[in-house]
Amino acid sequence: MKQNVGFADSFIRIILAIGIFLVWLDGGLTGIWGGIGILLAIIFLVTALISWCPIWSILGIRTRK
């Protein structure tokens, strides 16, 4: 598993994950949309922390130098 997520990409993913989580906590995402939002937040956070994104890998995109 070769790392393909750079610093700026990771930073954006973490900010998005925090933002989605805060909207969910505030009640802005409920029901199925809340579940989808939390799942997306978890995916963003995990891919940022391990610096590897399977979608980037499939598409051949690398934001890490």
C-alpha cells in the first residue's frame, strides 16, 4: 500500500470530517443522511491518517510527492 495522499489533501479531509461530524452533532444530518455523513467523515479521517486513498489509487492520482 503506497501512500498517495499529501499533506494538503490530508488537511482538507480532516477539516471536512470535522465539519460533517459537527453538522451531525448539531442535528443537521439525521436519518439515513446522518448515517451516510458519519460514514463519509470516518472514511475521510481514516484515509487522511493513513495517507492512502483507494479511489486515488484506482484513478492513478497522487497528491503526495
